[in-house]
Amino acid sequence: MASCPLSLLSPGTAGKITAVHAGQGLRLRLYALGLVPEATVTVVTRDRGSIIVSVCGCRYALSRGMAMKVLIAPEVAAQ
């Protein structure tokens, strides 16, 4: 499946980070939170202005702009 921005995923959706397209400062900040390529992320909630994600057992609130810079390959449910 193709990668899409984290901010477009529905709550409850999990996926692996494929890339982070941000400047050095934001990229280092996201990496410090554990939002690194190959990490598994789950969208907990998605409100008007922020997105709460779960990664490495922790929850973080990201702005919609920050979440647009994180590309995710959503996991496909096994059938």
C-alpha cells in the first residue's frame, strides 16, 4: 500500500513510518519522540487541530501540520 500523511489516517489505524519530510529541527524533535522510520504508530484520536498518536507505548499530541510531514504505510488487516 502507498504511503500517506499521518494526519489523514482514521482513529484506530496503525502503520509503519516510511519517511519524515521536515526540516532538521522538526525532524530531530519527532525522532526524539520515537517517530522514526520503521516505527509503528497508532492514531488514537483526531480532532480539529491536533492528532494524538501512540508510539513505543507513549501518547503524543501532534499538530496537523507536523502530522502532515510524517508519511505512514497503513497496516492491512489479515484476512
